[in-house]
Amino acid sequence: MLFIGWLGAVDATILLATTLTLPVAMTLCGAMLGLGVAGIRQCCLLSSSGAVRAIEWHADGPLAAWIGPACMPGGMPVEVRLGQGSFRLGEVAFLLRLEARDRIHIVLIDVGKQDPRAIRRLARRLNWAPERWAGESSRAS
């Protein structure tokens, strides 16, 4: 997987191309690897309890996400909104920060594995201004 290779390259760079002592470099590499694997597991492999499993969006309505156990048959989607920092990575992927009421979920969408029409709709949606929660006032508090 490309992301595991990237983590390996970063760790190799830290070990071989820095002047850090070996124990410090190993500690830094271990931390990078641990955090990287956890992020890949949640954002790319969608295998943690807080992982976004599916997203639904419409031009005139809110976004909905099926998160973790909510994907079970009969599960209900959670209303989410696009958070700041969501972006398109060229023609390859979208990195979405989805804000639910309880936390922020980050998901990486591989564009090549999705329906082209749905990806075009999502790309248009990413260009929209940040949304407000239902019932949220427009004044800053």
C-alpha cells in the first residue's frame, strides 16, 4: 500500500539522513509509525469504530455519514458537515474532515474507485461555503 511505503520512507529518512542519536531517532520513528498506522487504519482502511463507512450528499441538503457500527443493517446515518481543511488531492483522492456533533472524522476517498458522477458532485460540494448546523444562528457568539 502506498501509505505504508510513505511511512517507511519517512522513517528511513529519519534514521539515515538526520544527526539524531540512534535512541532518539528510533523513538521518533516508532511514534511516526504508530500514529501513521492508526491514521491509515481509520482513514483509509475504514476499520476502526469511528471510521466513516459511507457518505451521502445532495445539492440542496445536509451531508450524512454512516460511522462505525451505524453501518449495521438498519443503522441510521449521522448528520455531518464539511470541516475546514477538506481538500482534493489532484485527480487521485479527496481528504474530507467531516464534523459531527460529537467529533471530527477524517476520511480519504480514492477517486479512481468511485462512481465518476458522484465524485464530480462531491467536487462541486467541496467548493461550497461552510455550512451551519440546523438551528445555529448566523451571528458569531
